[in-house]
Amino acid sequence: MTTVIAFIFMFGLLVFVHEWGHMIFAKRAGMLVREFAIGFGPKIFSFTKNETLYTIRLIPAGGYVRVAGEDPEIIELKPGHHIGLEFNEYGKVDKIIVNNKSKHPNARVIEVERVDLDHELIIEGYEMDEDERLVFKVDRKAFFIMDERKTQIAPYDRQFASKSAGQKAMQLFAGPMMNFILAIILFLIIGLVHGVPVDEAKMGEIQPNTPAEQAGLMANDEIIKIEDTTITTWEEFTTIVRENPGEELSMTVLRNGEEKTLNIVPKEGEAINEKGETITIGQIGVRQAFEKSMIGTVKYGFEQTYTITKMVLTNLGMLITGQVPLEILSGPVGIYDATDQVVQSGFISLIMWTAMLSVNLGIVNLVPLPALDGGRLLFVGIEKLRGKPVPPEKEGVFHFIGFALLMLLMIVVTWNDIQRLFL
């Protein structure tokens, strides 16, 4: 049950922050945000605030922000349609009743001749059995009412397409950007609560019944030399230990200002390398020492985010070039299984795992593939170069095909995750 709660919290936080970035910059640019959704599929909870419908949906596979101008469901009024009109205190149309007009006895029913709800904001038409053409001004925040459901109209200046290439790009980039910011904040929290790792090869916790304990290594010991190699950083220390499983190593230790020599034989352990292969490494059973420092904490937040970004980009490049197999990818099932293991390691481990996934989510969404933020940014770039946007129908086909391929990839990855669970 703890894992389920942790997974829901982690998933919700990552998706919320990502979509919140999209929504905030859409609203800053003056776009009408119709819906902010966590999950896909049927709604299980919803409320409306400041023009936006907020929903939590059944399938936890992501989320979305629906911006005006991208809505296939918006009603299109054509000449000959019979509609009902209701008016506000200023005499402007604030409700356009598309059907079930009998439920709105105060509505003024007309036959439509011409409609412009993008620029002029007018409806022209005739009352039933009348020959006089009437012109009605429409309020900028009027609603369509169809099947008793309200949908706010969106004048052209509130649609995604009306904005500059820079505003569009910022709205699309804001989601991934917020994931990177979240990662930095989470690492800052870790630094403030748990401290940050010191640069030197200084020992923190010595695990019981390990080569380190058996050799007499103690907390706060600093390794300054292994064999004839001078050690100045934790990375140098761990690299030598990992590369020498089963081999006796002479380590010079600085303890309370005095040097001591200890002989340690790293035990053999297994790890997965960057190619997804299982390899044998050396382990002695120690953890890195930590310290609490505000400057160090800020530095740690940015450095860790940069390091993980670099690692993810490297692995992504190797995946694209075929250097690592598709099997290394994990979907929701694999992430849930990994989260189960992380939860058992404690709250700090869960925060670090969430930060790593946040960076992953930010980078993956910036990949220039259809249906992803990166794919849409690619079209904004093309628009900037051409001086005009790509026709919406062509871009729509591109994203639809891409979305279908992504769903297929998700099925394959999920199948791989399930197989790994039962092997």
C-alpha cells in the first residue's frame, strides 16, 4: 500500500508540474486554457475555475493542457442552423443554445445566416417567419450550450494559432522546463534535510559484515591513496574499487590527522553497465560522507540535475544509434516496480528517484517526435523559418501518426516490463 501511495504521489507531482508549466505560460500569453488534466480517459473528478476545467482522469499515463484553437469538439455554426440566443445585461449574446432549445424558454430563436466568432464576434440571422435580418453582438466570453454542456467561445486572439512563434515556443517548452526546475528543487530539499556528499573520499556509514568493516575502516576515515595512486575524490576511490573485485587493495587512510594502512578485498557484486549488460564489480560496503552547507546545497541541486541530464542524453543517444537494446526502456509497470524497491530504501531515496524521473520526463518530452512537446516545437521552428505556419490539417496528421506509434511503443515497453517481473 505504501508503494501505491508513493507512486500516485510521484506520478501526480511529475505530471502536475509539467502541465502546470504549459498552463501558466499559455495564460500569460493570453491563450484560453480549456482544460488541465491529470491522466487520460473518463473523468473521476473535476471542477472549473477561471475559465479552466480541472480534471483527474482514470488512466494514469500522463496528462495534458487543452488550449483554444486545438479543439476538434468546438461547435461550428453554419447558415440554416436554428439556434437560441440569451443576452447579458449589456445586450450582448452570452449563451448560444445549439440544441434542446425548449429547455431555454427565454432564448431568442433565430435561423443563422452568417457567424464570425473569431474576429467580428457577431451572429447574423432571422427570427422565425420574419424577413428582417438581425445582427447580434457576441460577448467575448459567451458560451455554446450543447446537450446542456457549456463550452466557452475563443476569439482568435485567445487561440494558440494567433500567438507569435516565441510565445508558442515558450508555452510548449514550459512543461519540460518545469520538470528540470522540480528536479533542482528536490535535490535542494535532499541537501537541506540529508546534507550533500563531500568531494573527498570520506567515509560515511560503514555497513556491517562487509569487507570495509572487517578491515577496520571507520566512519569519517578519508582514503588518500590506493596502492600507488593518490586519491582526492570519491569518484576516484569508487572507480578503483569497482574495477578490482576479489583483488586485495592497500589503502592509506587519514584518521584524526594520522595515516593508517588497511588491506581490503572488494567482494564481487553485479551491476548493469551503460549498454544494459550485467557486469561484475567490486564492493566494500561503505557510503559517502555528507555535510550540511547552504552553498554546497545549491551547488548540489544544479550539479545533480546537470549530471542526470547528461546521463539521460548519453543513454538516449546510444539507444537511437542501436548501441543499447530497446529492452532497457521501462514504462509505467517498470517504474512502479522500481519505485517499490526505492520506497524500501527510505524517503530520501524516493525524493531522489522522483528528481531523476522528472529530468527524464523533461528530456523525453523535448525529443522532436510527433505528439511530444519537442515535435510541436519543431513545427514552431518551421513556422519561424517559413514565415507562416504549417497547415493545421498536415500537422494534425503528423501528430496523429506519431501518437499512434508512441502508443505502440508504450505497449511494447509495458510488455517487456511485465516479462521482466516474471522472469
